[in-house]
Amino acid sequence: MENIAYWIHKRALITPVRVAVISKSSQSTYQELSRKINEMAAALRHTYFLEKGDRVAILSQNREEYVVAYFAIAQLGLVAVPLNIRLTTSELAFQIKDSGAKTIIYEEETESLFQEICHHTDFESAYQFDRVERDYSNKPLLVEEIDVKNDPFIICYTSGTTGRPKGAVLTQENMFWNAINNQYAIEITSSDKSIVLLPLFHIGGIGLFAFPTLLAGGTIVIPGKFDPGNAIRAIEDYQVTIVMGVPAIHDAIRRNSLFETANFDSVRWFYNGGAPCPKELINAYLDQGLPFGQGFGMTETSPTIFMLSKEDYKRKVGSIGKPVLFCDISIVDDKGEAVEQGEIGELLIKGPNIMKEYWGLPEETKETIRDGWLYSGDLVRQDNEGFIYVAGRKKDMIISGGENIYPLEVEQVIKELPGINEVAVIGVEDDKWGEVPIAFVSLNEGSVHEAEIKRFALTKLGKYKVPKRIIIMDELPKNATGKINKKDLFSKGVN
């Protein structure tokens, strides 16, 4: 198999004038994108003297050059280390040192953050996107043979809410099979225009659906930093067909004043991933006649595992769908034995989209990948038609008086109560029951009292599942990727 930069160079021969990328200030055809990839690859080789296997950190917001960098890195057999610009400098310095990145690519907008990082770590070279590069047309670009199945391509660091961040090592073959899985799941073609609202430093921004769309010969739209109004205008202006987001993005779009009157006729999919999407939010789109799908994935799986099809998204609201074509799953109990249909168990995944390893962590890799199966730590159940529903994280499960309580189930019920904005349920120690659930909530407009929340929960949950305490906060703490940080809540819950 060729390295994945081949996708773009071959498209440049087949469909040279077809538009590949639309960004805030410009657009590039496949021929132009191919040229830019070659130019950046030449700069990395001839100016910065990078060789196969060298790690290259990227510190940037979403822009066309970010995509160019990924393919230039792939072409040379380098290893990309995308950096989350929302992290602190010490967190970023850890990832840079842990990965061994000695070169960094950044942009003018992240110059100050780059300078701060330099106080914590050293780089041998730094490449700025906005710098004009000299002509490399007379220098041959010799590329070493790349083992796309085994050579690292991207080191994506997990958010680290429960401890030390781990670098998931993804290969170019992983990214190829993820692209294929997504193409088959939602039928991505050369006619599609996919808008990139998720950050390109996140596996979701790369794999959902930037790379799959480019492999199909379609167009990706990169509006830059997320703003719901700008996103809606870009969808209308460029006739976007696929809109991928996390719940916070879809919620911001539907709450924007432009949502009710926007022309979304071109959109054939609004799609959600990253976190379970509340049914109320899904229905807000369905009620407008807009197709809204739900999927599920992990950094370690490049990322897609499940997706809902066009036949099922309306009748299976709340499900994450079925496994994509080239990906197998199993649901097992604590003994590793398959659970009965309808029972909750740990999700195991097998397929060519599974990561190679955790960078520099052989023991953690062995614990996570066993006999070819990736043990996800996610708890799921399967209905009688084979559709999967997320029950929560194995480490989050609360055992109260011998009964299992799944926080996600409780959170989803409380979220149905009008006036509730966010919910997070954790377990705290209890002398009588061992553990009991407590809930942290933030509110929308108006007021909801603790007693009201408990009464509502009792109508839909067994008494032992109802939180013993409700703690109302202005806003729940988030990690750098925007997910609720339960680790920060435990100290508040025991006070």
C-alpha cells in the first residue's frame, strides 16, 4: 500500500481542477494541494533535514496548511504529534518531551504559546506556516520506503482525565481503513463537501471526515476557529453536505439565532460523536426535518467503531448504531466471557483501524490490546436487532449495596428535565452502601431545585440509582478537549 499522500497526488492527476480544500481566505484544487504538500515536504527535508521516524509537533488552529502538514509528514515517513492548543504549556511540554519531538510547526496566531513552550523544552528547529519558503523545484525529493502498516504516523495523546496522558500511535494504514469504514458507512463520495468543525489536532477532526472526504475526491471546508454563526453561513455558502460535530457544537448551532431560518437543503448528514448526544438535542434537529446520525469511536481506533445508517437514524434515536464494515466487536463480562443480549458488558474491538501501541508504554499496550482485541473500558449493551447503546465507562461504574449503577444512565434521565444544562454523576464512599451516586448539574434559564430533580429521577429510575445529593454549579469543569472533567468533581463531592 502506498503512503496516504498518494491519495492527493493521484487525485491531482485524475481530477486536477476539482476543489479539494476551501478555507477562510482561499481554496485549492487537488493539483494545487498536491503542489503544496510537495513544497512542505521539501522544506522539511532540505531545510530542516528531517528523516524518516522523526517526530514533528504541530501547534495550530484549523487551517488548510494543517492538512498539508499531515500529508507532507506522511509522504516523508515522519511522525506527526498534533498539540491541543487549549492545554497548558506544562501539559504541552510533557507531550513534546514524551514523544521526542525536536521540530515544531506553528502559526502566527500561536506564536506566543510557542514562545512559552520554549521555556519548558528545547527544539532543534521550528517551522512557521506563514513563512514564505524558497523554491525547491530543482532539488529531488527522495522518499524512503515506508511501512504503512507498522511505521508510526500520528501520536495522538488521550485527554488524561484519569491520569497520565498516553500517546496512541496510529499508522497510515489505520487512517486508510478508517477512511474506508466511514466512506462505506455514510456513503461519502466525490460529490460531498464536509465541513471541518472539530479541531485538526484531534483524531475526530482528522478522521471525521477530513481524510475520508479527501480519499473520496470530495471537498473539505475549513472555516477556522469554531463559531456557530460562521459555521451556519459556511454551510449555506458552500453547500456543505456533511456536518460533523460533538454535542457542544451541535447545541451551539441549534441555539444560534440563524438556525431557524438557515437553508440546510444541501446537508444530507448532521453527525455526532465524541460524547453521547442527549435525545432532546437530536430531536431538535429531527423536528426541523434534518438528518441527524450518531456514531462512536476512540482515539485508539482511528477513531470510528460504530455509525447509524440512513435507514435507522430516526427509529433508533439514542443508539450509536452498528459496527462499521471493517471492524468487529465483542461485549464481555469481567471474566472475558460474552454477555447475554441486552446485558451490559465491556466493549472489545478488533480490526485494521486499531492503534499500533501506546507510545513508550509497553505494559499499558499489553493491558489494552490482548489477542488482537482492544479492551476499550467502555460499557455497552446490544438490543435484539444488533444496535449498540453506551452505558458508560467501566472505571465510572458505581457499586452501591451490591447493585451496579451506570452514571451515564442517570445523567441521561436528569438531562430530560427542563432547565437542566449539564449533568455529571460520580460515586462517593458511603459507610452503609459502600458507594452512593451524587450528581453535579448546571442550569439553563430559570431555577430547578434539588428536590425537584430527585422527584423527577424517581419516576424513571430505581431508588438506589437516584443521586443522594445534587450539587448545583454555575458551570461544570472541563478538560482541554471540552469534556466534563469528573476527576475535578471528586474533591467537591467528598466535602
